[in-house]
Amino acid sequence: MLSAPRPILIATLLTLAAQPPVFGQLKEAEPVSEHIRLGESESGQFRVGAEITAKRGAVKNIRVMVAVPLECDEQQVRIAEENFTSNVESVDYRMLNGDGARQMVINIPYLAAGATATAAVTYDVTTRPVLPPEDDQTAKFKIPEKPDRSLRRFLTASPYIESRHGTIRKLQRSVLGDADEGLTDWQRVELLYDHVLESVEYVEGDDKSALQTLRDGNADCHGRSAVFIALCRAAGVPARMVWVNNHCYAEFYLEDDSGEGQWFPAESAGSRAFGEMPLARVILQKGDSFTVPERRRDKLRYATDFMEGTPVQGAGQPSAKFIREQL
């Protein structure tokens, strides 16, 4: 007796390297809140989606998940054009980890042998660089004493960010242990940031974890960000990864005296930029520990693009070409 066909699963992870996009300037700088200021708007188009081909026979019940540009304080996103072939039944959207990532969910009930299904969306994306706070304002920012549930997930270990490891904790104590007691919390976080820039040489290469980066003494934007985030978390400062087009960097969270909090960026490649992000890049996700309904057992540092489906008896898995391009 023949066994039932097994579902297939295909996944891919972004390759990240520092590379700024090309945009067109739109409007003047404007404040987002009392604590964060944004620079001049820059705009462009970004296309995402997937092309599925049943190269090895018919497949049914195909679901494809693709991350799309993220709507956030410094970025606005609008659909400009949709391109869906007739064999695509529906395209839905969902948020992951609260507001950390947005996924396009493509549903294809049946794909005949040799057929191709395409679902691609072009977005108008307007992004603003984050300007640094005024020097006389930074002293008011404090490490949150009672972080709420939404922040606590940015205080624990996550894939590639081993913030609870003894090596990380020891380094955090070493960097801050000799710090002047009169330093503000902003200045303490800045000490952690400067230590990473000074002790970890920037070298292009594969993504590294915080521990591997410390062992090697070098890393690209990912490894440097991972170390900074791990040190922040070890010091009780919520921190997370920001994934942008062809790059990543860190954000840390502080509150003012009234308890109002704000995320501040910290660049991990190129020129030093603490509490600011001078380049407007297309933001894709914020966070470094994601789960998706179809893969509940997996902790993902990035909500990867992936596909699942059931080959018709005797068929093989289809091919998937994920689309991510700046136009």
C-alpha cells in the first residue's frame, strides 16, 4: 500500500551586507515624538513576492510566506502594484511578534505539472533617517525599571544573541564596572557600543553569533550588532536587531522620567552613529526571535521566506524563486 504524500517545506534566509539604497528626497525633517526626530524623507519602490514552478509534477495546497517592508515610525509603506497569476487563489497579510514583521501569505490550491504561479507586489516606500537627540536631552533617558511584557522578550537570549552566557555577562560587567558613577544611563549604553566598535574589527563575511564574534575578534554588521545587543540585554537594556535591505543594525530602548519609552538605533558598520541612523534604508523587520504558525517549534532570528505544499502522488517538490528587489 502506498503511503500518503508528505508536505514539502522550503525556506531561505536573507543574505545581508551593508549597502545603502538609492532614493529620491520627498519632504523636510519632522518630529515623530518628543524624543525622536526624523530627517528628510526619501522614497523608492521595493518589490517582493514569489514565483513557484511545479517542475517535478503537480502540487496542491501550496502556501508561500514572504516578508514585506515594515510600517513603522520612520517608514511608511503603500502598495503601488500587484501582479498575481490566475492560479493564485488569495494573498493575505499577517503581523508576527506583535509589530516586528509583516508577512505576505500566498495561497495556491493547485499547480499543474510544469505550471508556474507568480504573486509579486511593488510597494512605494518612504523612509526617514533618524536624527540624534539633542545633547541636553540624553540625560533624561533611563533603563526601564519595570519593563512590560512587550519589552521583556528583548531582554532574554535569542538565536545568535547569547545574552545570558557567562562570557557576555562578564564582559558587560568589565566594560561598565569601571565607569564613573556619575554617568547617565545613555552614556553607559554608549560605553557598550564604543567597546564593540573598538574591539570587534569590521570584516565582511558570514553572519556570526555574539559569542563567535567575540572569539574571532571580527565580524560584519550582524556580528557586531549581535554583541552590542547581547551586552545591552545583560545590562538590563532592551535591545533588538533591525533588518533592512542588505544590512542590519541594533536598536536599544530607554525611558524618560515619565516612563515614556523610545527605541534608538545604533549603526554597526561604516561611520560611528549612536542613537541615530543617518542613512534611510528599506526596513524589513525588527526583532531577532520570531515564530510562525506553520513552524511553531522553530525560533527564527529572521522571519524567513518559505513555502509548504503537498505534491500529488508520485510528484516531487516544486521550485521556489523568492523576489526581493529594490527598483
